[in-house]
Amino acid sequence: MALKKTTVMVDEEDLALIKAAAAREGRPESEYFREAFHVAALRTRRWDEDWDIPRLDFGGPVTAEEIDRAVSDGVADAE
């Protein structure tokens, strides 16, 4: 991956948080900014084609209680 240098203006408080995290975790500050740029770049992506996401039919509306019960049952089964 080729890297390109750029200048960015950031809020002083945000920068202080990044500096503290970098010192605490022993990582370069630049890694945090590269990660942030990558996330921002991913958020801007657009696809020309439609996604092939299947539509699920449960025969009617599903309530929050049914979802909670299904998740709880799934967690209990996994343990």
C-alpha cells in the first residue's frame, strides 16, 4: 500500500485523546489517523449493482420479545 502525506486540521481535544492513546498503547499516532481515514473512505463507497440479499418471510411481524427469546435460546444452546 503506497502512502501519501496530507495535512489535516483536527480539534485540539481529539488530538490530545489520540496522543494519550498512542502513548498508552505504544502505537504511533499516525496509525490512528490512517484507521480513521480508512473508515471514512469505506463509508463513501457506492456500488453500481444491487446486492443480492434474500428476503426472509416469517409469516407475519416478529415482535421484540420473540427476537429476545430467540437470541437467549441461541446463547444458551451455544454454551
